[in-house]
Amino acid sequence: MSKVKKNIYDILRGSFLTDESAFKNWRVIIFVVVLLLIMISSAHNADKKVVKISELNKKRIELREKYIASETLLMRMKMESSVRQKAKDIGLFPTDTPPTKIKVTQKKD
């Protein structure tokens, strides 16, 4: 058996974990596993943030639509024709005579 085949066979068999130098191998493996766990955790956190950003963006769009709808309604309610109609409904009519200016004079003693 060639040396390359023997090394591959040893890796597949797992003998690198039971040799005399296995302590070094275990330290590297544990380090790699810890790094993988950290990477997986940060990926999940990033995915959660992306989902939350998407939900907040949808909510922002909904609130913008509500704002535009209520602003349009307010503008219609403030129109003079709308105000006149509502005043007419409750019995108020515009006056036929224009308003007069009242001047108040005070005499000095």
C-alpha cells in the first residue's frame, strides 16, 4: 500500500484521533467545531434580523398608506364646499350682508 493510500485509510478509520499525537488533533477539532457553532449562530442571528427588517418595512408601507389616506380625507373635509354643505345640514347659512367694521373709540379724561 502506498503512503498516500495509507494516510487516507488512516483518516477514514479515525486512527488520527487515537494516536500519540491525538491531543493536538483534538484541540484543532474542538477549535474548528467552536468556530462552526459561532458561524452558525451568527448566520441565524443575521437571518432573524433580515426577517425583522422585512416585517418592519411592510409595516412602514402600511402606515404610509394610512397616512396618505387620512391626509386625503382631511383635505376633502377642509374644502370650502364640504364645510358649506355640513353647515347647511345643521341649519347654518352664509349671510347676505357683508360684515361691518366696528370702531371703538375711547375718550381720554
